[in-house]
Amino acid sequence: MEFRRFLCALVLMLAVLPNLAAGEACPVTIPPNPPFVPPAPYQPIPSPRGFWYGTSALWTYLHGDGLWHGIREAGGYSNKLFLWTPGFDGRIEPRPDIIVVLRRLDAEAPLVSSRGGTNAFFDGSWAMLTGVTIPTAGCWEVTSAHGGQPLSFVVFVQP
């Protein structure tokens, strides 16, 4: 029930926010200063090409260039979205309830949403995982949520 309320509120909020004015650059999410460091036992530095982004309740890995590194397919640009939250264990929650809402910022486009996930284990810790397909090139806000914790970031999709 909480997720339903959250999703409804999120969709309404995203629907009323204005799109970027024509000609504005895409405000891609940049590394926070100071950098976000996840709580122990998670890796403090993800890789030299990207950064951790989020809060101690929910975070993800983003590329430093602000681009969505996706695979072009008939339905759009697809890739995996990894999310971390303290104490997540894929053996206990093999199918985490992840909600993702996509909103285009630089042009009119319908909201895109999906729900569901799986898990992954690497570098000695569990992560949540879901597939995301951004339908067209452009500037997109990606909002995900798990356990009532939202996380939003902006990426640019190159054609």
C-alpha cells in the first residue's frame, strides 16, 4: 500500500514539473562534493570512471560523464540499474520491489514506469538490480524507489 501511494504521488509530482526550456543544457547529475561514501562494508570508491550517488538509505553508481551508457535496441536504450541499501541480502529478498519512473526533461514525452527487480552479488556484497529502457535520446530524469526510499538522478542519452 505504501508503494502505491508513493508511486501515485511521484507520478503526480513529475507530471506537473515543467520541461526544460528549448536550448537549455541537460542538467546531468554530477559527483557530489564532498563525495558520497556508502556505509561500511560497501566499497568506498566504485571505479575511476564513475561515482556513488544517493544517500545512506539508497544509492547507485553513475558514470562521471553524465551519459546513459545503454544498448540501442528497438524499444530504446537499455541497461541495468544497480541499487544498494544497507543490509540488503538477495537470499532473503531475491525479487526486490523496485519502482522506476522516467521523465523526459527536454521535450514532451509520456512518463515511463516499471516495477520489479532481481539481485546481484559482487565485491563481497549484495545489490538490487533492475532493467531500465529509456525510450529515446535526450535528457531524462530517472527516479527509483525501494522500501519507500526514493533516488533521482538525471542522465543524457546520446543518439
